[in-house]
Amino acid sequence: MGNLSYCRFRNTLPDLRACVDALLDGPPDEAGEFRAAEKMRQICQDFLDAADCLDDYRACGKGCGQVIGLREICDCGEDD
Ligand SMILES: [Zn+2]
């Protein structure tokens, strides 16, 4: 089952961290896993390029759940 769009990043984060930790111990020793790791390498490079879109935004510091422009004041009125 695929990740729901509203939590895909949170759900993927621990798995991605586990993959990084595994690579730090050395390359996968099974061919399918090795090929998947190579594909992940390209996807991670694509992710870094796509993540440039994050630069102009931030999460509200008070946990209202909204994402706002970097210099905007949150309309929840509880911005930090
Ligand atoms: Zn807010």
C-alpha cells in the first residue's frame, strides 16, 4: 500500500535513514538490492534538486500545521 499523500514524507523518513545507515556499512551484497540502491542514488539526487522548492517556505512554529512563506506571519495568530 502506498503512502497517503499527507504523510508520505514522514512515513518515508525512517526508511530512508535506515538505507543511509546500511550503505554506511557497505554496499548491498544481493544484486536486486544493489540495483535498487543505485536507483535510489539517482532519485536522491533528483530529490535534492526538487527540494529547492522548500527554500521559500517554512512550517509555522506553533504547530498549527500550516506551511507559510518564509517571511509571512501565520494566520493562526500563534506564530513565533
Ligand atoms: Zn500557525
